[in-house]
Amino acid sequence: MAKFIKGKNRLKDLIYIQENKPCCDKAVDGMIRSMLEPLFESPEEKGVVLYRFNDENKYFGLLKRLEYTAVDVYNFSGESELLKENIWEDTQFLYVLTGRYGASFIYDFSTEDVENFAGYYLLYNSVSLRDSFEMIEENCVKDISAYKEQYKPDRRDNLLMNASIRKVLDLMSETTQDAMLADMEQDALTKSDDLAKRLEFLNSKSRYVVHEIRNQLSICELYANIIAKHCELKDNEDCSNAVDCIKTAVKIANSALMDLKSLDNKDLQVYSVKEMVEKAVLLSKVYAKDKQIEFKISLDDKNSSIFADEAKFLAALVNIIKNAIEAIEESGEIKVSTTLKDDDFISIVVENNGAKIPEDVQQKIFSDGFTTKFSGSGIGLYVCRQTLEEQFARLELLKSDDDSTAFEILVSMV
């Protein structure tokens, strides 16, 4: 038998020993159901179930179904007659032991400062299941020691399997929290005076997230190929730039994913316009790898700064440059320039000498769902404009004629 931390409530000691991340109450419910479901699927399987729940009514349906199985059930909840001493306080547990599998789930909401979160101890198919069983046995007025011999826990420790199961529970808890956040946000939306407009934008934004992730992951894939070609070379600038691009693209993708969780996900900080533009051009060049395109960058010499969410601003700027690249069939020129306007604003212009945007289309390019691309989604420019407006910037089409097409981002300077 293992050595335990001193103290009467040894079950609670196990929670502290295992040092898991706390899990939310919904994840606890899911874990309890997952432990009992195998018994319902094989009702002829003999075994024993020991449980202690502060709210038995919460699991009434599950406990009722146990009556139609072959397992013996012992209830230690509340002031149970099975208890020698009431030493467990707020500690709850579910213990299952059969000839096929065993599991011990011990949890306590009083171990955490955050409401509806519990510290827990979880173990599956391990010889160490004996430890928690013997702790329960010590405080039971009935002799239940025979179960320990009849349904011997696995003689191995199964460390890897148990670590994996606890990781799944952590992920289940995180997913549940995200779902709860989404419900709260949806509830807030329903109380909005401009509900239809916000729901419409939310729907478009979620589709844009998918669109943006695909763009950024394609960058990761293409630059990974570049790294593969140069991995044997030392002090290679292409490799260094490629690694930087991958890191930036991943950051943009992560930011886009966060937008699925919250409408207000801005991290506005001060950034150099020069560095922002150079990063965007470097990221975008991979889309031009099969074309003969010359990039010309002209930046103001005052090293201007702006307030921006770097990942979102870069995503919008990359999308605009990518569109410029796609407008050029085989060869051409793309100019990216920055100029000061009225001492308070800076203009970022992306210009290409590719195909002209027809006049009847120019009025529609910022509309949600509009696209001229065969495989396009029609959400790129629409949400680019929305995303930039969230950062107090404005996106406009300056011109599109037989000579060139130019888009401008106008943003206030710090």
C-alpha cells in the first residue's frame, strides 16, 4: 500500500498529489457518465460501484440504470449509514471495479477558488486503484475487501494511458468553457438593439476565419518546403526568412481562431508601419512563387507608428497583397507605399498593374458574399474592411483602370 499524506481526508490528499488542472462542473458530469456507460452496455458484467455525490438527484437517471445491471452499488453520499466517520466533507467520488476494467474519479469543488471548478484525481486500469479503494474501505462499516480480490485491478501502472485520459478530460473542460462563453455571447447578442446586423457580421466573420486559416496554413506549407530545400545549409537567409514567416503565419491563424470564441478579440499595441509592411510583403511573396512579379516598396522616412492588432492588421494587408498578386496573370509589378497625410494619418497603398476591375464590379467588391473568383468565397475584402475598422483604419479602392489598380488603408498615427 502506498504512503499517504497525513490527514483524515486521504481522498482529498490524492487530488493534491496528482496536481491536475481543475475541470469545470460540466466536464465532471461527462466524466461520470463515461465511467458508467460501459456497465449499461454490458449489464451482465459483475462488479462494484462506490459513489459519493453531494447532489444525487443530478445523477438520478444514471444511478437508476445501475439497478438493471449486475454490479453491486454502495452509496456513501451525505450522512450515509455506510460511513464510519463523516471525514470527506465536500470530496465526492465515483469508483468502478469489474473484471474488465476499473476506474477511480475523485473530485472536490472546495479545492479551487473559481466557482464551478473542481480539483480532481483520475485513474484507470492501474494497480494503484487499490490505494483509493482501501481509503474508502477504511471508512466503510461493511466489509468490502472481497471486491478488491475478486476484481483485481490491473497489475501495471498504465502511466501513459492515464496521462492521455486526463489530457482528454482537460480538453473536454476547455471545450465546455468555450461553449459556455459562446452561449453567454449569444445571449448578449439577442439583447442587442441592432441584433440582425451583429448576427450577420458574426456569420460573415466566422466564414472569414475559415478563409483566413486556409490562407495562412498554405503559407506554412509552402515555406516548409523552402526550409526542406535549405535545411542543410548554414547561415542561409532564405531559411531564416522562411522560419519567421511560418511563425508569423501561425500567429495570424491563432488570432483568427480566437475570433471564433469572442467577438471582441483585439490586442491594440503600438507598431512600426515600416515593419508591418515589410512583414506583410515577405509573407505574401510566397503566393507569387510561380509568377514573374517585381515588388517595389516605398516607405516614408519618419518611421511612423500606429495602434493595431498586429495579427489582424497583417492578415488584412496580406489578403490585399495576395489579391494584387492574383490579378497579375504571369508577370507584372506590385508597389506598396506609405505616405503621411495631414500630419495625423498615414496611407498604405497597394498597387498592381494586373487586370482592371470592371466599373460595374467596383461598387460591389466590399459587399459580403460578392466575388469574381471561380473558387472564391466573397468574404475577403468585406471582412478585411470590417477588421480594419475595428482598429480605426479605413480600406478603400483608390482606382482601377487600364494602367493599374490601387487599394488604400488609411490609419491614424500614434
